[in-house]
Amino acid sequence: MPIATLLLPPAARFGGGALPAGVASALARADRSRGEAGERGQLRRHFQLIPDHWPVAALTRNLDAKDAAGAAWLRADPCFIHPDLNGARMLSHGDALGLTAEDAQHLLPALQPLFGDAGFPIDAPHPARWYLRLPPEARLPEFAAVADVLGDDLFAHLPDGDTGRRWRALLTEAQVILHAHPWNARRLQQGKPSVNSLWFWGAGTLPDFVRTEFKQVKGTEPLLRALAKLAGVGGGTVGEDVDALVDLRALRSIDILCREVLQPLLAEVAQGRLDALNLDFEDGGLFVIRHAQRWRFWRKPLPALGA
């Protein structure tokens, strides 16, 4: 029988709302454990990369442009930085900026001489995901993932040390170019945030292999799609009885999660059409639900997610 695994956001995102009785009982009787928190830890539970590294730029480049092999890549994602009394904060980046191909066509030419002269050609096969192609001999500092920087003090995440100095200088020069660009003035007039900075992250080369136990991977998030593509896994067809990984990290409503997702799947488990239902929360919380757990009737229903 097939197994269904759900990728879910952190349990705290659902606000601690009360659970329906059937869901509360099933979660209380489930096998529970904890794994590594965060997007990287969550996806690494389901995809094995050989060699074992996490080159987000190369993975998504392979999805966006199909030319990632044979080179090292670094994301240089467009973002909006807002200064405040204590420094500056990244308020949005990538898709959240509502970028179009026209935006990239106007902004990128101003940046290409800077990065071309530095030996890191820049391009944008997707309007929200910009890339630097790195020479083989490039020495890189540690770059913070963009998700860790969003909403936080930008300066606390800048690369440090002698290697980081060059990248801090490139970032500053890019910010000057973007701040003065007339296309950003047009975006502001249209009520859109300006693209006034970049963020470097996700460096690496394409892995030799990506493996997963799933026969279906359903979701639209780019990194998940990139991993599934390299693992040779598609979205499958509705009703196909194979192990499936389903991305629901965009969910915000506990009512929708329970009514439209968990309750129907729990019925599948109870009727023997699913061998197991796995819930994988981004905060590291893991639940494995099986039909045989119904005999654990002494366990008190779980009052809320994260309890």
C-alpha cells in the first residue's frame, strides 16, 4: 500500500487552534519524533544528494536554464532593503517583488559590467532568480541563506573575513547602481517596491545524483521541483497508488489543513488504502500515522499542533 508524506510549515504558523476530535486523536496515537528544523533539514529528509552538499543555486539553475552542469553557481537574488535606525532590513526578495522579464531586462544591463569585470557573469533565466557563474578557482565565504536574512538586520548576515570583503564591496557597488537606476523610480510610481539590493547565497555545483524514495512529488516551489527533476520523479496522476510527497508549506489555515487534507487522508488510512500518513513540519516535528495505532486509545487527544 502507498505512503503519503506531507511537507508542512512550522506548527506555530497555525496559531495553536483547536483540532477536530478525529485529527486530535490520530495525532496523539501517532509515532512522534523530531528532525532538523528549517527548509534544508526538511528537504534533506526526503532527498539524498551525492556528493552530500546543498548547492541551491546549481539546483535551481538546472531547473531554470538547464545549463548548470560543468560550472559553479551563486544566486544573486534581487531584493528590497529598507533602512532603519539600527541599519537595514531585507523586507522582500525574489518572487515577492512581483518581478517580470521586463524588470530584469532593464536592471541587469546596469549590473553586468560590475560582475563581468569581477569574473562573475550575471544573468536571470527567471525574473525572480538571478545567478552568478563562478570560475573554478573562486574562493567563497560562507553566505547566509536568504530565508535566514528576511526581516532581519542585513549587516548581521554579511560575509566576513578577508574572503568576504570582496563580496561586501560587490554588494555595496550593486546597491549604488540599483538605487540610482531610473527603472526603480518607475516601479515606485507603480506602487511596487524597488529592487535596491542583491543577496548572494546557495553556492555550489550540481550533484552527481539526487535520490528519493517517492514516485510522485507534488508541489510548485522551485527548489522542490529542481530536486524532483534531478531525481527523475514527476507529479504523477491523480489516483495513482504510489508513495507520494506533497508540498503544503504554503498553508496557513488550521481549518483547511484539517478539513480538506488530514481528515480525508485519515479516512484513507482507516480504510486500508494508505499504509501510512507522514506529517513533516518545517520546525522538525514528525508524525507517522498508521491504522494499527487505533489501539492506543489510552492516549489523550492532542489539544493543538505543537502541543
